[in-house]
Amino acid sequence: MSAHKKRHFLSIGPVSSALLCSAALATADVPGPPAKGAFISEGLKDKEKEKKKVVAKCNSQTQTSPSRVVEEFFWIGNSIVAFSKWRLGYIVEKCMTSMQMGTQMVKLRGSSKGLVRFFYLDEHKSCIRWRPSRKNEKAKISIDSIREVCEGKQSEIFQRYAEGSFDPNCCFSLYYGEHMESLDLVSGTGEEARTWITGLKYLMAGISDEDSLAKRQRTRDQWLKQTFAEADKNGDGSLSISEVLQLLHKLNVNLPRQKVKQMFKEADTDDKQGTLGFEEFCSFYKMMSTRRDLYLLMLTYSNHKDHLDADDLTRFLETEQKMTKVSKDHCLEIIKKFEPCSENQKQEVLGIDGFTNYMRSPAGDIFNPDHYNVNQDMSQPLCNYFIASSHNTYLMGDQLMSQSRVDMYAWVLQAGCRCVEVDCWDGQDGEPIVHHGYTLTSKILFKDVIETINKYAFVKNDYPVILSIENHCSVPQQKKMAEYLIDILGDKLDVSNIKAEDSGRLPSPENLKGKILVKGKKLPPNIDENAEEGDVSDEDSADEMEDDCKLMNGDMSANRKQIENMAKKKLDNLMKESKIRDREDPDSFTIAALPPAGDSDKTASKTKGQDGVVTSDEANTSSNKRTSHSFMGSFSKRKKKTMKLKKTSSLEDTDTDQESTSSASRAPLHHNKKKKTMKLSRALSDLVKYTCSVGLYDIEAQANCTWQVSSLSETKAHQVMQQKASVFIHFNQRQLSRIYPSSYRVDSSNFNPQPFWNAGCQLVALNYQSEGRVLQLNRAKFYSNGNCGYIIKPNCMCEGAFNPNLEDPIPGQMKKQLVLKIISGQQLPKPKDSMLGDRGEIIDPFVEVEIIGLPVDCSKEQTRVVDDNGFNPMWEETLVFTVHMPELALVRFLVWDHDPIGQDFIGQRTIAFNSMMPGYRHVYLEGMEEASIFVHVAVHDITGQSGQRYKRVLSQKPKASFPGQPCCCTAQS
């Protein structure tokens, strides 16, 4: 453990004066510091001087801080196994001690002012008292009368106060008596609130000390004794490390082997080194497997029992997990499947181990199990769907020198991608090839690509695949391409029997099942039908290659080695910059412009778009070309002069990336310059029907066209969105638009797809070979419909007017309030690339939650840092978000390791908002088997600008949808 972390681990640390001096304050009736946002009555302010004297006196004394009790109760990671005293019963007693010492809190009333009062648990642990009070000894609430303890600002009293008056983590309410009266309190810190909430829940369950807890665990102890005897193969009354490992595997306790050995060693306290006796094993097992958060949850619904019977489990599933019509048979199935104790199975009850197993199973996962399958309407026109799309699908790495492989098509198609790109060029011996033109990327045969697509297109699902053909071939080789497409794909290309709507709208994914659509250029109708070829515009060719980025113009074989060396050097520098940028700014979605050659210390300036995402500045460039070929100019951005020209004609550009510095051939169409054309084969043209590639000349005039696909670079699309967002939405209601990465992303980095989804763009093409944040967002989006590659757009984006950039994009529509309680973490690993290295330090984790959607919905909140605990950190913090359009929103959970020199990424899980399950759920970090965070999810309908008010009705909580339940349980849609 590092020195700075040892200090945190061993020291008591600074203590709140309100807690240290609680006894003295109780005697003197002196108020302590108010809770955040608390209202203090005028009469109490005159005693501030006296309070300060008492606080100073108390601070001079050395005593155990009650505020540390909550840390001892929750933050027990490695300390729980380092000291035998860290038993659950001992911690319960420490919690009771803190409550008996008392805490100064604000008592809210119906009026505008709160009262600062000193609350404490009486010596018999039978009631809560407070003072000063005009009721004197009658100022108390008995534990037996408490019906419910609610965290946060859920009561009606809290709703009377202005938003922001109190920290929700410091608020809680007690409901007591026959008439369900409420006592609404605000503590000075979140830790104090958690201590009281936890202690009260234990008291309500009849647990007040270690003895009362032990009595409740007798059935469990008997089961452990039987389990221990079965594992003790040689009958010597002890278990070796190998026997313990086998037993844990049998009990479905999945922990890292190194962690088990460490805990085993610390639990072995007697003279028999290397083995555990029964008492040692019981202590070891309970410390390792008993989740305090789950134990408290079980007690809340068990009616003071140490297990859940079928009725208790039904109440939990319906009240918290929002399941409907839960049958007794279903509950008995859960007990049979997850309860390891045979005695509990006979009694048909679920103990803490069975409850833990159930909550850690897929049934307790945050992802809606119904969304693993297609669950959306698939009968609408293609333009009403977001479609998973790949850019330069064939590449395994960067855009300049990496390998082209047919395997990439097999991989992306099986990963759910439904639009793949094929860059076609003339090859030797009349065989068309696929590669990234003007670069050193390797070449593969077009025929092999089509055969691979044919084999893997419909392995995972039958919904249509779009082949985005970028045609750079001569007419003879185009004919060869058409021949291969027809011979290999056969009936998959035949859409003659697919009828579009009478209105000319595109057919649906359902109608196009098993079909492959060719996206490419099409001969105009005025060409003689007998002509085998014709001229078409090449202005709309999305070849995505700027002159600046071309490694090879013409015959450069003599300089190939020099070009290759420079490309490697540039890519190496770019990768290093990218890693540093990702670490320092994990939210950066785009790659900064590379500096000109010789100016490697300069960085491209950045500007912020309307969606709040940092984008590369295109105007900060160099026009100096050092050598005859453009690549030696180091990807310089265009000249400022060219940039100005671009801005004046932003909506007249074609789907070629107009960042290009090339002159006449890339000029805007309204300039009086000769248009660039190419020859197109009739055979290839005839294969294109519903997905004809066209240029975007006039977005308003073209808005009512159908059966067309317009390709735009991310830069051009950003301009259209910022200037004519509503028109862009309308444009995407009739036809398809494809957004591809800037050609300056030579390292195959990805842009943020969310702004383009917000604008209704269907085909947002990403580099699938570049794992990271963007692909995580993409996966999360498309997983919500069985990962079939199609997600239906919200209704307001399919018809009518809509502007995603407005602060209130859907006036009059109910918003959603997401209330997320981040409770705990489990088995969080050390960061893979920790700045401190693997030197035994324990992580200091915190959780960050981000909402990604419409600009008005984008927000981010985080918990506090828990020191020195990656095994079972506890946060118990509530985060609240308002979401205007949940259909577009993604919820991203990130876990970080905080450190004085920065923060290290531990893991993440991103989920579509509408794929989250309500209630208590585990969020398993992507790519990690056991690492998770435990949360509570609640979603409420709200109105008004603030979006923060909602009404809670005790014992009548609204049901949330749960479409993925077994047949014995029905759910609301």
C-alpha cells in the first residue's frame, strides 16, 4: 500500500464538530453547524459563540469519531479481513453506538423554516429522542411504531422546499404510527444519514447487537457446519487452502484466487498454520460472502425474519422490482434454484446466501432480458430506423498502412452491423480488388469479399444488409463486379417481389428479410436503355480521401520506402497523442488535427459544437507543402481561404468530403466549373434500386425524394445540423443519410455518433476495428433491439417538425426523471494501465454516471471517492437526472480509481435508457466476469421546466414495465 493511502487507512482524520461534541451539545442545548441548505430558527443564532467554545473544547480531546462508524460499517474492503473484529455483529453495535451518541440534524416542518435538533437513540434502543423540544420527555418515536425508512427527498414535506435546498444524500424520512406520520430529517453529511438509515433498518428487524444477530443465523450456521464436514475430506477438523477453493467453487462464490488466498491467510489465526478450523471458516465465509447491502434489503422485506418466504419474495419482486402478478410457484422456483441450504429449501425460504445468488444472477441484471431479442416494430419504412453501419469495413487497423482482411466482414456482420463498405478498384488480370486507395493498405479480391458477405450476412439475424459500394473501377471491371454479385448472392439481390408503399416510401426491414441491397450510383433515366454504359456524376463519390492524406499519387514506387517510414512515424506519434488525450480527456470524441511537418509541438485548437462535444478545428492549418506528394504535408488542414469558401457553400457540397484542398474537381457545384463525371456500367447500375447514392445539393429541395442515400462527412453533417437542424430531420424522414468519419482520422478513430442520431441520420458509419467509448455507445444503442442492427426512431423524428437542439424539444410532453442510487461495488479490479503500476496499492474507486442523448439531456454526475477498497466499496449516494427523450438516451456507468496524480479507468457499462430494469440491479462492467456495481433504478414521469418534482405514495408505487419475465409473471407494456 502506498504511503499516502496508509495514512488514509490508519488515521481517524478530521471529525465533524457536530459529532465529536454531541454529548456536550446535548447537555448545553447548543446547535451545531446546519446541514446543507438547512433553515435555522432565529432564536438559535444567538448561541453561536457558546457553541464554538464547546466545539473547541471537544476538538482538543482524543476520542473515536462516530462519523467514522459509517466508514467502518461500509468501507470495509481489506480492513474486514485484516482484523477479526470486523464482523457484521460488531459493525451493527458500532452503528448503534453512533446513534446513541447522537447527531445534530434539521427537522423539517410544513412551514418554511426547519428546526435544528439533537437526535439520539435511547439507552434501551427502543426509541428515538430529540431535544430541545416543548414536549420534553414525550419527544420520542418508538422503534416498534416505525413503518418505513425512506432515503432521499421522497416525502411530501421535502417537496415543499425549493429545488437545491438540500443535498438529497443527507435527507431521509421516517413513517410511523397508525396514520403514517412522517419525520423528515436533514443531516450534516451523507455519512451521518447513512448511519441512521442503516441502524434504523436493523432495529426494525430486531437486530441491535451481535448476540441478536447471531441468534438469527443459527440455520445458516448449521448449514455451514454440514458443508464444512463434507469438505473436510480427511476428517481432521480443518480445511486446507485447496479444500476451501474447491468448496467455494461448489458454493458458487466466485472470487479471484489471489484474493481467496489472502483472506484465508488472514483468517488463519490459531497455531495450526495453513488450515482453517470450523469457527475460522465460518468467520472467513461470512466476511467474504455476506453483502451488507443485500442483508439489509432482505431484512426490509422479511418481516424481521432472517429469510424470505414466498410471500416476502412476492412483495419484494412486485414492490421493488416492479414485476406484476408474481405467482407463488415462481417464487418457489427461485428458492429451489438459488438457495444452497437444504434446510431452507425444505422450509421453502430464501436465506441471505440464496438471496445473494438470485440478485447476482441474470434476473438481477440491469439490462432488460426481453431486449436480448427483437422487440420493436420492424414493419415501418427503412428511413424510420437507425441502422448499424461500418466504415472501410475491410481494414483491421489504421487508414494508411493496415491490413485489409475479408475476416472483418464476417466479424462485423456477426456483431450486428447491417451496412458494410466495399471500396472497389481495378486489379490485375481483370480482377477488381478492395483496399483504401492512394495508401499502403493491403489488397484483397472483390470476389472473396462478396463470398464472405454471402456466407455471414444472415448468420445472426435475417434483417437486410446494405452493401455500400465505392466504385473506382473501369467499366470492364465494373461488369466483373456485377457478375460476381449476381452469381454469388443470387436471390438475395432480387427485390422485384418487394413492393414499396403506394406513397413511394421505402420498404420495411421485415419485408426485406434475407435481402442484400446494393448502395451505389445509378444511370439516369434519360440514357438509352440499350446503352451498356453511361456518364454519371462523380461529384457525389464519397471516396473520403483528401489530397493531403494520399500517400501515393500515381507511380510513387521509387519513394515507397520513404513514404512507408514517414507514415509509420506519423501513426506512432498519433497513437501516443491519442492515448494521452484519452487519459486526460475521456470525453473527447474526435481526433485533433495533426500538426504540419516540423511543427509537432503545436496542437490543433478546438471549438465546441451545439451538442457540447469538442470537435476538431478545421481552420487551424498550414498550407506549406514540403515535398511533391501531399502526405509529406503532414495532413495539414485546408487553407483558411478554402475554409471560407467552404462555409459560403456548405449546403451545396456533395457527399464527397469537402474538406479537400483539391481544386476544380472538388469545387462546389454552383461554381461555374466543369463537373467531374465517371463511366458507369449498366450491369452494375441495374443492381441498385432502393439505395441510390446521390449528392446533397440542396437539402430543402431534396427533402421529399425517396429511394436515395446521401453520404456526408462528419464535418459537413455538423454544419448542416447547426444551420438547418429541423430541415435535416425532415430530410431524414423520407430517405437515408450516411455519415462517415473525416479523412483526417487516419488512425481510424471515431467521432461521436449521438448528434447524428439526434438528427435522425440512419447510417452512422463507424470504424469497428477501433474499440473504445464510441463503439461502446454504438453497441449499447443496438443491443436494445436484439442487436439486429435496426433501432426504430422516435415518432417525432419520423413525421412532423422537430428540432433536437432546443432546450424544450417536445413542448407539452412528459419528461422522465431518473433517480439512480449508487449503492455498492463488487470485486473491482485494479486499472489495467495504472499510472502507479501493480505495486500492491488498493484502489480508491468512485462511480460516474453520464446521460448521452439530446443536448438538453446530456449530463454527468459522480459519487464521492471511497478510500482503499476495491473489494466491496459502499457509496450509498443518489443521483438524479431529467431526460426529455428517453428513446434516444444512453446511460453510461463508469468506475474510476482516484489518485493524487490523476484518475485511472477501471471499467464501464453503457445501456440504452429504455433497456434499464427498475429496482435493485447489478451493473456488470463490460468484459469483466464478476466486477459490478449495485444500484437502485427508479423512473418517474414529471412535468415542468425544473423536472424535479414527483409524488410518492407509500405502498402503492407505480409499476414499471418488465417484459422479460417468465410466463408465470405478466408485465405491463
